[in-house]
Amino acid sequence: MVVSMKPIPALQVSKHIEITSKYTHAHGGPVSVGSGIAIGIPDVNKPDWGDQIDVAPDEVPIFHACGVTPQSILMDSKVPFAITHSAGHMFVTDLPSDMGV
């Protein structure tokens, strides 16, 4: 599973979980709160996808399931054609992403 990590101020973690858990049709509640080690991430400063995100001393890393998971599976399956999105780019179009659109 590919996850996205967002640092949340420590005092807002319970509210974040309460709110996001209601949206199961989207990313839903977190799959992990705190250290990424519990879900197989040895170092949050070296992401496999996307850019490194700094976590301030008063923040807690929160991990959510990410839509890049099926993309990763598609790439590994080597199907000849599929339409999906790129990490951080959720808009699907027929224009190449290098066109600056």
C-alpha cells in the first residue's frame, strides 16, 4: 500500500482522525499515526513517491492510504494501457503533464 503522510499539530490529531474517518469513499481515516516504522516506512525523510515533508517538533506524522496504490500495482502488472493519476496531480486529461498545463 502506498500512503501519503501529512504532519498534523499534536493537539489536532484526535479531531483529524474523527473528521477523516467519516470519509471512507475518499482516503478515509489514517492507517497509522506517529512513526512510519509500524507500517514498513524506515525513514519518512526518504519517500518512495513525492517530495520529503518536514515534521515540526509539535507535529505528528499521519499516514493515509493513497490513490497512488493502484497506479503502483498497474505499473508492476505491466498492462499495456491504463488511465490513472500521478502523485500530487489528481486531474486526468489527455494533455501530457510536461506541457505546463
